[in-house]
Amino acid sequence: MLSEIELIADDIGILNHGRLLFEGSMNDLRQYALQSGFVADNLEDVFLSMVEKDNMDRKQRAKL
């Protein structure tokens, strides 16, 4: 499903627990992913990497 979205969407938004992690074009997302050290091969990999990092960050903040 995400591979189809990657082909047809002009803009992409990535949400995790109601929090907007990214909004922009697929090219912008690839560039952001590479700069952030995420795997940028496809939308699914970027999505999973971003959500995983956000979840880890949320757990760290919850410990404080």
C-alpha cells in the first residue's frame, strides 16, 4: 500500500500517535531521511524508521 502512495501522492504526511513527524513531497522526504540517518530506499522504510525513532524518543521523555 505504501509503495502505491509513493507513486501517486504529491505530498506525504507521516503521523505517529497524533504527532506530525513530516509533511512534504516524496523528494523532500527522501532528503530529510538521508540527512537524519534513516533508510531512504522507499516510503515504507522511511515511515518505519521515523516512527521507531519517535517511539523511542517518547519513551525517553516519559522517563524524565
